[in-house]
Amino acid sequence: MEKSTEVLAQFATALGGEKDLIGAGGIASGRDVWRKLAVGAQAVQLYSALVYGGPGLVRRIKRELLEIMRAEGVSDLKDVGPSV
């Protein structure tokens, strides 16, 4: 999670928003999604965590992400990004 997020942040900085980026690698919680979005991802990919967490994982991540958004005062995911 840490290394893939660092690389994502570097790409986001280098590309300056010219390309959409997908955050992948180690995402298993709403906090993980938030971190990927905060460094510049426009979308995220889940794979391994779904194998271990099952289909209910998506519902849990969505709930956690909504809690984080409320706590951060963000009402739209479009407002999450490198400036957050």
C-alpha cells in the first residue's frame, strides 16, 4: 500500500492532472481509498482484498469512505485530491 501510493503520488505530480490515474495495490478499507484519492487517483481498483473479504467488502469500504468524507467535511469525491 505504501509504495504503490508513493508511486501514484509521483505520477500525479509528474502528469499534473493531464491523465486520469487509477490507484491500485493494497486497498482494503475506506481509509486506503481516501489515501489513493488524496494523492491523485481518480478511481481505485480492488482485487486481492475482494478474494479475502468477499463481496461485502465493497459495502464496508463505501461505508468507511462516507464516514471519512463526513469527518473531513467533503461532500463530493471530486473534491478529494492532492490539495486535501
